[in-house]
Amino acid sequence: MTEIKEHMSIVGKDGVPVGTVDHVEGDRIKLTKKDNPPGHEGHHHYIDKKLVGSIEGDVIKLTVNGDAAPRTEKSGEGV
């Protein structure tokens, strides 16, 4: 997944925005903090790269709907 770059948009297969790439760490995409839901400000969330379906330009399209995209916190536990 060398095509994944900083500041790319991530959307679900339904087109719902999920977040913006901060950078890639191992097998996970680190999201920018500005995309965190209320109550989760101040730390990063991650999405597993296995959920990437395609990359079109600067948009990463997932294999799951945006509202179903599992985001994990730094500890690796579910949100």
C-alpha cells in the first residue's frame, strides 16, 4: 500500500467520509486528530489496511460503509 499518502481522504464504500490519512503505521492507517468524533479528541484513531478496497486519485475507498468502519485507538482497542 505504498500509494497511501498523507492527507488522502478515506471514504466508506457508500461514499460516507471516514477521515483523513495522517500516515501509515505498519498494517494500519493513522487518521488525523481533526476527524475524531466528539469525546475522542486529542488522540489518533486507526483503520486496518485490510479494509482498503481501492484508491482513486487522492481518495481511499474502503470495503465497508463509512459508519461501519472500525476505528481503533492507539492502544489497539476498539472505540
